[in-house]
Amino acid sequence: MKVFVIDSQRCVGCHDCQIGCKDEHCGNCWAPYADEQPEIGQFWMKVDQRERGHKPHVKVSYTPRLCNHCGNAPCIKAAKGDAVYRREDGLVIIDPVKSKGQRQIVEACPYHVIYWNEEKQIPQKCTGCAHLLDGGHTIDVPRCVDNCHLDVIKFGDAEDFDLEGMEVLHPEYGTDPHVYYTKLPKKFIAGTVYDPETEEIVEGAKVTATSSEGTVTAETNNWGDFWLNDLPDAEWEVEIEKGGKRATREVSTVAEDQGLGDIALA
């Protein structure tokens, strides 16, 4: 069973994987695997860039996303006449001839990584570059893998990777995704602590965040900043204390990361 393994922590957002995919499929018809990809409107490999938090406490995360080649693929169930099928190696392929007019295949994907080609009236998505894997080319791995100069994206047989502890996108969908992430971006709470009496930042203040998910601690650094990283989605009570002075904040990471700005110790 073929899988993709992506280390999103190493990704710098260069989009080389996305560019390689475009170069491989735009202007090239790889029948019977796929018809050519339109130059605009479709990204069979796409780097999702998210700016998180609030100034000045901001992070940018990059998550390469593609078809998950699911073991329990909704697109296969939605297709008629075997228009979508799974190969022996696990790659899920949309037949560019049999799928003509079957827009429900696009709508069936909960990850929104199947696209509709209006001109050709067919659904399209990542094929795992099956045409390269089947031989006759100088490259024998997907183009996104070959084009990634930081070794963020790996591809191979599942047994060649240690998948324990790795994550998948939206496990609650129950689709059995075959794209694994070593560490997906998690929420954070950050802030800068200062003493309003001295008008100075506060180093070494203890920061404690408590929720139903547990307790996380940190200390402010030489700039008075603290970062509580890798947090689950929850409602948090944040307490900051040093030298008998304290501050509290009620913070939610359910919807977004939190950059709290300047926080005064009273």
C-alpha cells in the first residue's frame, strides 16, 4: 500500500511541490490516468498557508494538501460505472473517460481536493503520478516528491515508514486517509508581560494555562514573551505570576490561535 508522509514542520512554503505538480500535468494528457490539468483553478497539490495569532504574536504554518487516496474513499462510492477505482498499490484514480459528467464525484470529497474541469466536464485530482510509477520515465516518484528540495514529502510503501503516532487530516471523517503527517500545526497562546509601574517587560514570569484538557506552563523570556504551543482546542484559564503580581485571562483556542498582545501584571 502506497502512502505519502509529510513533515509539515519542515515546510517553508516555497511551493516547489505545487509548481512541480503543475509542470507535470498542465499541457500533458496522461491517459488513461488523467487528462491534462487546467493552468488555473486546480491544485492537485496545494500548500495551505495560514497566518495564525494576532500581531505581534504571529506564526505562519504551511500544510501541503492533496488527495488522501482514502482506503474508504467517498468518491468511489459516489461514482457510477467504475469511474473511480483503487489500484492494487492503493492509489485512487478517476477515469477521465468514464467520469465525464459525474459532478457528484467532486461533491463527495469531504477534503475538497477533487476539482471540476468545466471545459472537459470531468472531475480531476491527484493521481499520485501513477504514470511515473508505472515506468518508462526518468522519474519514478510523484513530481511533488521529486520537486521538494527540503525532503518534506516522502512516498513509498506503508511498511517502509514508522506510521505510529503520525496524524491524518480530519480522522473524524472515517475515510482511512493514506496521507500521513508527522506533526500537524496545533494551536498556541502567546503574549508579552510587562510591569506598568516600572514600564518594563517582565522576565521569568510563570505562565500557567488550565483547561479540561490539562495544564500547560511556560516562562516569559528576555523580551517578556511567552508561548504556549501545541495546545488542543479548548477553553483556557491563563494565569501569569511573578513577585506577588499577577494577571489572568480567559482564552479560547477552539476557533483560532491567540496572540494576547501586552499583558500588565497588577
